[in-house]
Amino acid sequence: MNEPKTKKTKKTKKKRIFRQSKKLQELIVILLQDSPMSWLALLRKVRQTAPYWSRKLKPDSPTVKFNVEALLQKGIITQDDQGVYHATKTW
């Protein structure tokens, strides 16, 4: 018979976030190289572009936020006083 779908646990969600990280970070940096943008604009642009970039990318807000924070920590992107993100290095 049909088995009920299992709920995604936090652990499986984290695994998915880490699997998508490299491609997603690359996409974020490339988008920010074209033009600096705010958090909402960046999230919208990533969601629009991701399916064309890689079929497996289905970014939700926490996934994008996690990767933006990782890039900020690495110093690849910066955030100014107005909250606009800028790419400091090329991918």
C-alpha cells in the first residue's frame, strides 16, 4: 500500500543545506558581482535563477541565509550600513 511520507527532520534538512552550499554560494557571489542588492532582492533573485543554474537547487530562505552568512564569515561578500550585500572577490 501507500506508505505515509516521513517528516523531514532537522538533521536531514541540514544535510540538504550542506549539499547545496557550494553551488548556491557560487550563484550568490556571481549575482552580487553583477549588482549589489539587499537581502530580499538577493533572495528573490536566487529563487528565480537557481532552477536554471542547477536542477537540484531548490533554495528556501534558511538555506540562502545560511550560505550568505557563510560567505560573510569567509570575507567573500560584505554588507554595508544600509544592509546591501557586495561581492568583494570573484568566484
